[in-house]
Amino acid sequence: MTNNQNQPREFDAVLGGEAPPPVQGVVLGGIEGVKRRLSSSNIEAGIAAVSEALNYGDAGLYLLIEALKNKSRKVQRSALKVLKDIEYPQIELALKNYKFWRSFEKLYSIPCGYSTTFANRKVIEFDPTTKISETVDIAYALRIIPKEDYWKPSMNSVDKLQIFLQSPLANQIEALVFGFWYTSSLEDYTFLPVMNALLNANEKLGNIKALFIGDVNNSEWHHLPLLYSNFSYILLAYPQLEVLKIRCNSSSRYYKNSTGIQFSPVRHETLKAIIIEGEISYDVIDEICQLELPALEYLELWFGTDGRYSYVLESIRNFSHIFPNLKYLGLRNCVFSDDMAFAIVDSPILENLLELDISVGNLGCKGAECLLNCPSIRQLDTLDITDNYLTDEIIKEFNQFEIEVISERQKTPDRYYSACE
């Protein structure tokens, strides 16, 4: 840590007239010079200030943390590179907030088994015969476990929830995971009982920040319908909710009286992440766009074979206006990836994004060229184009970007793309 914090250096700001300092000007050297350069529109000066900030101890570290919010993505990335190698509690918290989703479990295909982590927490199966002892960084799962009889389980999820609520520590739990709701009637394969139970338990679960409804394994995903109701009631009942994850499938469309996933126009102040895995229709996307979610930073949507994709493209173009604080956008499992790439480039959404994920789709040469020719793509931290139809030559072009590019599992054109498998 230097003792000459006010000595002028290269790029130091000079206040006053045209004459050289100190005749008519005041030199802002040291920490003030670093601060001024970080807030200026001169990107190169900002990057240089990032490197110099470490010379000023805690004050410099604070400026580096603030630089993660800089208007320039290059300055942000420079600060990120420096901070990642420093062990300091405030820095760890800042990096966690910068990309709070960095440890989210991410699927590239249908689930093989039940989730082991959720919302950066370890998933533990709730045992109704034992007491809750852990509450920190834990997500309790209330599922019908494989050893039980699927058709006549000894205890369904709602019964487990009622026992769970009897614990004096229930109001300290921050995350819950729900699997299937089982009855003997096929028409009753719906999560409505679980959702109703959650609505009735909102006062006892006053600290819930993350909910995952629909955590199913491979067999359940393929053969049983995931039927839901209106999730806006959940949002209203849990105003402190930060992460909402839903898993759906195509089976539900073949059953009568299925309302499926729905949202009504409501405002929620704290919701930071929406994740919907499976096959959602345009109607759901349209309803999500009608929500008021000022805190939303993470939006991950899995598409399917809904033919009305022109409506989806229009929604994508409007995302930047609807969700201005979005940092991660995942548009996955898509059968119109090339058209989606053009819609993304036409939208100002890229100006604020840290990460764009268009994996598990049918992105080809046309869409790739569109992204390669877009300067804003180079401002991302991460671009995920895993599991598409891109050649080695195109991947090499993407890898020339000074950003993280994830590009594994590219398919050959003669294969039926995995988005429809």
C-alpha cells in the first residue's frame, strides 16, 4: 500500500484551465485519480485504473468492487479478473452477487435423476421421522422417493409438508424442492395440492427464498404429466421469493382439464430468477412478459415444438424493456435457433447481459454468422452455444472472442437435433 496516494500519475485527472498544473489546475492523483478514471467514459483509462487500484489497500478494493457495476463491460471484466484471485470476505460476497447463478445446476438434456443442488444449496431429502437440524445452505426436498410405491405411496408430498411445518426451525428454511404429487387416479396427476398447501403455509415458511416444483427423474419426465396451476398466487404468497424453478414436459398436453403453467399480471419486488425447464408454449412466455419483476436478473426458458415462434421472437425483442436488469438470458431447447439469433441481435438486450445461453438447439451457420458479426456479443462474459449444429471452423471463430465460449457437443447436420429428442 503506497504512502503517496495524492501523487499524480499517468491518466490522473486534471481539474482547471488549459495551462499545465499546478499553475491553473489541481491534480487529482492517488485514489481520487483512480476513482475519477473508473467513472469516466475513457475505457482504456478505466482499465488502467483497475490495475492501479490494488495499490491503495481497502479503498482500492472497494473501487474494484464498484467497478463490477461499471458501464463498460471491458472495465467490468478487468475488475473481475483481478478480484477472482483475492481472498477477502467482501470480495467473495461481491462476486457472488455479480453472478449469483454461477453454481446453479444446469441441464443439457432431460434429467437422469433427482436434483442434488438447487439455488446454490445442497438438496437433502426430508425424513418425516427425524427432526430438522440444518438450515444453512440447505434445500429440503419433499418427494416420493424411488423405494416407495408410486401409485400408493406411504406418504405424499403434502403430508410430508404438514410434518415439516411442525418443526420450530421451519421458518428458518430458505429453499424447498417438490417432486411428484401421487394419487391413484391418473386424472389427479397435478401439483395443485402441493401449490395449495404452500399457499396455506406461507406464514410458517416466512423465510423461503427459493422454490423448485417439479423435480422429477428420467422415467417420470417421459411417462407422467407435469400439471400445474397459476404461479402468480405463489408469488403473492411469498413476497420474499428470489428463485422460482419449474420443470414441465410435453405429456401434460395430452390430458384433459390441464391448465398447465399460468401467470397472471402481478408485481413482485424480489424475484431474481425464473427457470422453466421442459417445453413451454408461447402463452406462458407472453404471461411472463406481463409480470412486473424489477429485480429479475436471470431468465432461463426451455422451448419445444410450439409453432408460433414468431410471437416468441417478438417477446425476445422486447425483453430489454420488460426486464431491464436482466444479466443472464437462457433461450434453450429451441427449434428455431437461427431466427432467435437474429432477434437477439436486433434487440438491445445484449447491452446489459453478462451471459447468453442458446444451448441445446439447432443453431446453424446462418445464426452463427449473425452472432459473429454482432459487436455486442463480444461484450458478454459468457456465451453458451453447447449442443447445436456448428462446425469446428465456426467454433474457432467464436473462440477468438475475448470472452468465455462454451461450445461442447456439436451435432452433425444429418442428426435429428436433441431439442426434439
